Amino acid sequence: MKTTKEILDGIPDKYGSEKNTTSLKWKEDVIEFFRNKELISCLELGTWHGRSTRILSEIFKDVWTVELVQHRVDNAREFCKDKSNITFVCGNAYLDKTYRRFPQHFDVVVIDCDHTHSSVIKDIERGLSYARPGSIQYFVFDDYGHSELEGVHTGIKHCIKQYGLRVEN
């Protein structure tokens, strides 16, 4: 695997030119957390312009990413054009028909979609439906501590209590 610095080379930071992406610190943390874990597949809910998608493609063998807006899918596909392990899906993350041709299981689910309480719960429940029986499944979130996006925090807390999930840093 490439070094973290090599993976992040050329990726814009949210504190620079792209306010609507995840921070380089977030991306670095994701890389380091999953670096030595033998996980294969990742589902990303909320592609935006593919900055995090590209990072995920360096970590996992198979990445599926869902984005509602076609021009964002096109931008992400262009940004990741040299990556052959990403499946881009333009669809509504909250409609079952979007997931008709998806694999049965994902080891990791990255959620950076609609930041409301109810949507975060739906995202987690969707992700749980892809859990591999007898295996650990990881969820990764953006904006958990963002003061203006309380729905992410409260949705996660609800699901921790509801489904017995545990937090790992």
C-alpha cells in the first residue's frame, strides 16, 4: 500500500479550495485506521465530487458509491478516472431501487449523505443490511462533532443504543 502522504497527494482540503469535502485530517485518519485491516469492500453514501471515494479506492479492493446528482457523479468519475475498483451509482440513497444490483455484503460503510437525524438512522440501517454474518462491519461518519449538524450526532447515538453498536477510535 502507498504511504498516507502518497495517497493524499493532490487531494484538496476542506480548509482550502473545497469547503464541501472532508478534511485531509479525516482522510488521513481513515487511511491509518484501516491500513492493516484485511477488509475488502466499502459502500460510500454521498459521493459529492469523489475526493473521499478516491481515498477509499486506495484502501479497499471494491468501492461502491452512491450520489443523487448526476453532474457530481460525472465529476467524481473524472477525478477517479484512473481507478478501476470504483462503481459509481447515481441514485437516491433512500430508495430501495437504487440498490438492486449491489453486492450482498460490505465490510465498511462510509456515511456522508443527508445530515438529518432520521436520514442518518436510515443510512445506518441500510448499512447494517449489508453486514456479513459473523464478521465485524465498520461505519465511518463525517460531521459527527459538527456543532451545526446535530442530526448526525443524535442519529448515531440513537443507533448505538438501538442496535448495540460500539464506537472505536
